[in-house]
Amino acid sequence: MLPASRNLPAEVRDLLATLGVADALRPDGALALRSPIDGSILGRVVTDSDADAEAKLARAQAAFLQWRQVPAPQRGELVRLFGLELRSAKAALGRLVSIEVGKVASEGQGEVQEMIDICDFAVGLSRQLHGLTIATERAEHRMMETWHPLGVTGIISAFNFPVAVWAWNAALALVCGNSTVWKPSPRTPLCALATLALLRRAQDRFVAAGGSAPEGLAELLLGGQELAEKLAEHPLVPLVSATGSTAMGRALAPRLAARFARAILELGGNNAAIVCPSADLDLAVRAIAFAAMGTAGQRCTTLRRLFVQAEVYDVLVPRLRAAYRSVPVGDPLSEGTLVGPLIDGQAFAAMQRALAEARAAGGVVHGGERVDAGAADAFYVRPALVEMPAQTEPVCEETFAPILYVMRYDTLDAALALNNAVPQGLSSSIFTNDLRESEAFLSVNGSDCGITNVNIGPSGAEIGGAFGGEKETGGGRESGSDAWKGYMRRATATINYGRSLPLAQGVRFDI
Ligand code: UN1
């Protein structure tokens, strides 16, 4: 049950004041915000018209033209200062994330930690935007590559990671010398406004210390999908990084392709885990519980399909069912809650539809019912574990809710084939203590996903690795490793420091 004394609109007003955006809520705003925790209206925010968006894009372009001249390590200094602001504001921003999207407290805080981590990564990167020097086939020649800033970077983020995903993109884009225009989910404008206020504070400190950081480096577009489409179609935006559903990616990708703009797409996941007979089952139960039920099943990396080898099925599955029965569901701000609300009634309806389809396909559903928290407009559910006879239709779709489809397998080859037999290709994992099984899973014949984990669930990636997946997940890579290259343009230069003019490939053109 939700505590009767809780007054979320009042708390949000206090948090916004602490975070430096006391004016974020405006009675005349077109967009009303409802907290998924108790369904209360938190307030209204003003949205951007097409003309507003044009003005912001022009400002971002002007900012890019200045910012690209600033040496990369100085750009890194701005991101370092932003990381410091995030550290001081972690408690307040994490709490705002929890209230706006219903994440449990530690996950709200964890999201801000993920922003801090990517800032640290980007600061180091600002001195490592290296190009190669390449051996040439011609005497007295040198070949090298230089990475240059690309331009205005459009960032489209989803409700479920309302600030961390922007930070993965923005921290890299900023050290790479780009400006950014962010279109967050219409459910999470407050987190976005607060985040950009913190960046503005960092920018003020940067400028006060003698740095040059133009207005317009980080613009915000608040509103609906017409703004996302605008980013995808606008000639001033050479790159759009978009996180969301596969349907969203399908709407945006052709618009980007039509003008040969770059896309970093991080779309739907339908992530699986394979549990082998040699697995440490204590560890597997804990990992599966977090990956499948954490964030109320609303991560793109959430575990949705579980393949259990026949020998251990009857040991593991009863333990999982017990975990599903006992997991604390309820107020995400209360100590001890592990599963908070779904984002809204539509998510609840989609979950119930998927469960009905699973039943029709012969699935045995445990859990999945609504949990009454004492608020009509809030949607809490007991996570559902569904024993399926086979990987049929409902299992192949991503339903953004805590549903885990469990299936039995005999051979690892069969499990690997099932792992790969869905349209999405984001994350995957195997639980085994057998080296051969783990290597087979990681090999060319193994998982076809962008993330392949051993003895860890598919969710909760660290920022140091490249994040993204294949097939309908969109193929983009964000965050760590060399994902930064997606935010820059590469120039290959061949320099002749001799007096003759040998042509490559031995071609003769003696004039
Ligand atoms: C998402 O759900 O869009 O790996 C991102 C994870 C998080 C990011 C999820 N670090 O689960």
C-alpha cells in the first residue's frame, strides 16, 4: 500500500527547486504529467512548437560551429564539471527519476550513477580521440586519419531510462565537439529539464574559469513524436541516436536514410538466458530474478525468455516460482520494495493481452495479476512467470512488462537456435560452469546478440562496453568502447613528402 501521507506533487516542487528548475511546472503547459506511483498529476509543462524547434536547431548549429574549435581536452573539462554537478545532485535527481517513472529508489540513484560513470569515461576519452597512422604502399608517403566533430547530434530517449541514455550520448557527443538536441519521452520532461539545468551550472562554472562554451550546446525539445520526426528529417542534424521501440525505429530510420544521415538505433530487445545442468543455481536464481523482474520488466535488456535444460528444470523453476510469489511489489520509494509500478494503464493492458495469448498458446501463467496499491490510476502487477510448451508467437514479441517465458531444452545447440530465433538481438546470457558450453555460446555459432554474458543476467550493463544489438534492435552502439566514433567524422589523409608521384595499385599515367 502507498503511504497515505505522501504528497508527490509537493515533493516534486521541492525537488525541482533544489535542482534549479523551480519554473519547470507551468499551469498553462500543454503536457500534463502523471506519476506512475500513485497516478497523481505532478503538474504541467510547456511543449515546443515547430517554430521553437527550428530556433533551437539553429542555436545548436551555431553552438556546434564554435564548440568544434575548442580543443577536445577542454571540452572534456566541461563534462568533468558536469559530472561533479551530478555527484552533488545525485540524491535529488535520482528521486525525481523514481517519482517520474516509478523506479525503485536504488535504481533511480543507479541511473544517476550511470550518468556520472559515462562523464568520467568521456573525460578520459577527450584526450584519446585517436586516429591511426597507416603504412602506405608508396615510398615517401604517409597516411593518417583524423577524427573531426560531426555536427548537431539528435538524441531521442525513452521513458524507462529517462536520463542515463541521454548522458551516454551527450557526454560522448560533447567531448567529440558536437552540440546536442534532446527529445525525451513526453513522460519524463522534468528529469530532462533538471538534467539540463545541472549542465548549465557546469557550463557557468566552465565559463567563469575562462572556458568557452556557447549557448545552444544542449537544447531540449519537449513534445510528441512530430519532434522526433523533425530531428530525423532536419538537414542540420547529421546524426540521430534513438532509443525506443522497434516501431519507433521503423518510423525514423527511412527518414534518416532518405537524406543519408547517420542513425544510432537502440530498439527492442527480447533477451534470453540459457541455464545449463552445470550452472550454479543459487546464482542463477538471483540473476534471473533481477534481470526479469527488476525495473518491473521495463528495461530494453530485461530477461524475457528462459531456456532451462531438462535435467535442472524441475529444480530451478519451482525456486523461481517461489521468488516470483514473494518479491515485494509496491511503492518504489519504500525501503525494501523491489518491483515498482508499470508506467501506465496501457502497459498493463498490453501485459494482460500478452498473457491471454500465452494461455491460448498452451502457456501456464503464474502471477501477472494486478496488485492493489490503493490508487486507481497506478498499475502495479505481480511479475508473471509463464511456462510455455514452445517458443511460439507471444514469446517472439517484446512486451514491455515483467513477463518471463520459460521453456525446456535438451541440447545446447537447440537452446542456441532458440536464443537466436527471434527478430530482436540485444542481450543474452548463459549460466554454466562448463567451459565448452560457455565458449560455444560466445563463439561465432553462439548467441547472435550485441551483448553476450556468462553467469550474469542480460541486463544491467556497465558503461565501459559498447551497448546495443543486432537485427530489429537496430545495430547501433552507444556508451563505451569505441562507440564515440559514431559521433565523429573520419578523414583519411595521404601525404606525399617526396618529389615523385607514384600512383597506388601501380597505375601508370605518364603525361
Ligand atoms: C535501456 O533499457 O534502454 O544494461 C537501457 C542495462 C542498462 C541500460 C538499459 N545499463 O540494463
